[in-house]
Amino acid sequence: MTEATPVAEMSFEEAMRELEAVVTKLERGDVALEDSIRLYERGAELKARCEAKLKEAEEKVAQITLDGQGQPTGTTPAGDV
């Protein structure tokens, strides 16, 4: 993914890959100050995207209902969780 890709359009995996690349660049410490600031800001956006996608997945898992044998039978409407 390039920085031209809007963070809001990224999948969890795409955002995570780019976040890892940002962290690697920042950890190397050989990036100019202005670039470091830009990378940090991008990283913060990517982190927020990853957190939002994880929360979304957790909510979906929490909505799965199980039968008496522990087998998934459907989902519970979000308001009932």
C-alpha cells in the first residue's frame, strides 16, 4: 500500500502491513524530522484503523449464537448483545 491509499479504505491486513513498515522506518532513526512527523501521523491513522477493524470483528464474534452442543446457529442482533 502506498500513502496515496486512504486509510479508511484499507483492510485490516493492508493497514497492519503499512503500520509495520512505518514503525520499521521510524525505529531505524534515519528519517528526516519532517518525514518522521508525517510517518508518525500516518502511523496513528493506521493504528486507529486496525483498532476499529478489530473491534468490528470482535462485535461480530460476540453476536454468534450457539446451540446446546456448542455449534453456531446464527447471530444475535447487535442490540441484543
